[in-house]
Amino acid sequence: MGYTAKLSERLALVATIDPDQRGAGSVNTDVIDMAVHRRALAVILVGDIAATGTLDVTAFANTTNSTSGGTAITSKSLAADTFSETGDSAKQALIEVTAEEVAAAVDGGRYLFFTATVANANVDYAVGVLAGDSRYLAADSNLASVAEIVS
């Protein structure tokens, strides 16, 4: 039986929005270079949602390594009603994006980021983005803030 790479060797934590309670407004993840990774998976974790709060998460493609500007990637967002009001507390969602989808969204698109937008009232949430099918060993691409990998 041959060696099978561990998930911690095949996936890298490449972008986050750290867990916190946030009021109305938008927050962006780190930017992901999709020339290095073929796939990215955003994991959205939602805690408490205030009575009128909503959370929308959208994937954006960009031609520069920046969260300024960018083009929303078609069909790569969670509608605000996915996480709205207290009935949707303590739920999760996933958004997967390929390098091809980033390139197709904007001519010359190479970079990916996610934007989470809270409307109306507070929402506790976090977003972590895992990259895989990487051109290089994925674990080498982890954010500098990853404190430890136990596998």
C-alpha cells in the first residue's frame, strides 16, 4: 500500500475572517492566489444571530492581489436568507470555488477573496478558507497565523 498524504498535507488554511460578533457592515478574507491552488473551500460558521440580523457571504475574483474592487463570481454566494434571524443560529455553510471559475469571472482573474456582510443586527460568525489541489505542497501555503498542525 502506497503513501497517502494526510489532509493536513493536501489542504492549507489560506484565508480567514476570525470569529467575532459583528454588527452591520462587511469584512473580507485574506486574498488567495489561485495560480497556486486549483480549488478553495470557504467554511462559514455561524453562532448567534440577533433577531433581525442577516449574513451574506460572496466570493469575488480579482486581477490584483487586493480586496479592492473585484467581481462577484456568479452562483458563488449565500443569500442573506441562508442565515437570518435567530432560527438560523448555530449553522454552517460551504462555498467551493475553482481557479477556472475565478478566471472566468473576470478577464485575467487570478485572485480570490470572500466578503461577509452583516445587515441590520449582530451576527457571531467566522470564515475559514481551505485550499487544495495545489500546485505545491499545500501545507507550505498555510497562513502565518496557523499556530500548529497536529496530524
